[in-house]
Amino acid sequence: MNEASVVTDSVDVPCGSFEPRAPLRVPYGGAEIGAILLADPGSDDVRDDGIVGRSRALSNVLAEVEMVAPTDATVLICGETGSGKELIARAVHNLSGRRANPFVKCNCAAIPASLFESELFGHERGAFTGAVAQRVGRFELASRGTIFLDEIGEAPLELQPKLLRVLQEREFERVGSSRTVHTDARLVSATNLSLPEMVEAKRFRADLYYRLAVFPIHVPPLRERPEDIPPLVRHFARHFAARMGRRIKWILPSAMDALVGHSWPGNIRELQNLIERAVIRSAGDRLDVPVSGIDEGIGAPRTRAAHSTLEEAERAHILATLKETRWVISGPSGAAQRLGINRSTLQFRMKKLGIEKPTLGERVRE
């Protein structure tokens, strides 16, 4: 496969809110007394934009979305990996006047640096080896719609001036062409990195950061909104049960309490994967949650006060994962893969947190 054939992500052409009910308790029947009902067809915790939850923290985020969506302002969505940043970006698009036009998404971390310019701005036939045909870039595809650049902190530094230009002037040239192309795409970006820290470290342009952060939205991690865990459990249980042809109806209160009490370092994505595993394990009507496996997996301790600051908790979590992988960072069994982040992101966080690989002698003593 030549470089020009690399494809990342996709183009989506767009497709009320509701008041969720409290968990229903099963008083009798096949379930145990006091069990929490999951499969109530008359109750759904999903909004039209696919967002699940009813916490005050999430409501505050959605209020900001409703505030900025009707405008054409650039939006920067910040939050940890797996916290639902793409759903927030889709909500911004779906509540805007551009909702009838394409929502084009692009993961900056998934694009090789040599193809970044071509992916975003397109190229002409023969512009480089492997460019056998003209290609329309993401900004051109998203004209009159919305372009979502996920993991914007991974954008190559040398190409950031071109991003700044298309934001300011709304024009660009395809690779291999001198003809200027105009676009009316609205930009929504997301990151799990601290862009101000990257600006200080000279790894991200300050002028581009200020242009991206016209309206920043912070998505809180799942541990800061535990009220959203029961609705998410119900939603994922119904979703995977329907996909696998299971008839799962209820969950033990003790299992739900364990889920609510977990710190979820992987956020919604970690919870989703656990519920999928639980559905696979469930043979009858009860959702068989592997409670004993929650604490055994990757994650911070369930006691939220185990570390005095979030930075200390993050440092301890990364250190523990590095020790489990014998300080292997990349690869399918490396720490970056286990943590659900990119290798460069992990290396940046290690440097920021003062984590250094020990010598062989030090590792033997550990």
C-alpha cells in the first residue's frame, strides 16, 4: 500500500432531550429482591445526539454546547482519553446551522507526518510518489459543514502555520498546486493534552492555540460525575445485549455500587469495554459484572483520596503501568497501548511528571 492510499477516519453526513428516570428495582420474579432493572424498553438514557447522562457536570457542558453551537466560533474540547469528546463535537455540529452539511472527522495522531498536509488540504495528481489521482482534502470536504480535528496536539509543528492560515484566511492550496481553494468549514478540535504546557515547551504554536481556543469546553472525567455511571451501564448493557441476542434484564445493587465506586481512569471507553465483557459472560437475565476484575485491571485505586493531587495520581498510575510492561512504551503490549494513549503523548507526560526509566540494576532491585 503506497502512502497516498492511507485513509483515516470518515466523513459523516448528519442524521430533545429527555428526562431519565431513576433506576427501577425489581420487587419479585426471576430477579433477586432489590435488583436494578436494566431492560426497561420505556426508559432510555440517550439523547438524540448520543450523549448519555444526567449529572450536573454533564449538564453544564451541554449548556455550553447549546451556547456556542449556533455561532461559527472555533471550539476546543479538552478532556481525558475516553471521556466522550467526539460526542460533544458532534453535538456542536448537530445543534448548529450547519447540521444539514457534512461532519468530517480526522484523527491527527493517526496521520503520518508526511501525509498530514495532503489529508487536510488535498493534493494534485503527481504531486508526490504514489499520488496517482487528485485528492480532495478534509477542509474542502467540510466546506459549509464542520471539520473535527481530534488529538490536535499531535499536529506536526512544521505544518501548524498552514492550519493557522486556513483558520484566519479560510483558504489554502492543495499539495502540488498553486491554485487557491476557499473553504467555509467550521473547525472543532479536541485534545487530551495540555496545550498551554506544550506552548511553553515550544511544541505547539501559541498563535494557533489562541485561534483554536476561542471557546474552550472541558469535558469532566467519569470519576467526577459518578451519577452518570448507572445510565451508562443501562445503555451499554442494552446495546450489547441486543447485538449479541441476549436477554439481560437486571444487575445486582452490589455490582452497580462497585461500578459507581471505581475511579475509571479509562473513562467511558473503559466502562463500555467492561460492560461488553459482562454481557459476554452473562448466561441468563442477570448482568454478570466481573466485580473482582475491576480493581485488578489498569487503573488508579478506588479510594479517590489515595493521592493528594490529580498529578500525583496520574504519576502513580503511569509508573504502575510502566512497571507492569517492564518499561516497554510502544507496541501492542506496551504501556502506551495499555493506557490508551499515543507513544508521544506518554513520553511527554513522563517528561512532565519527572518519570525516568530506571537502570537495569534499579529494576532488578524492584
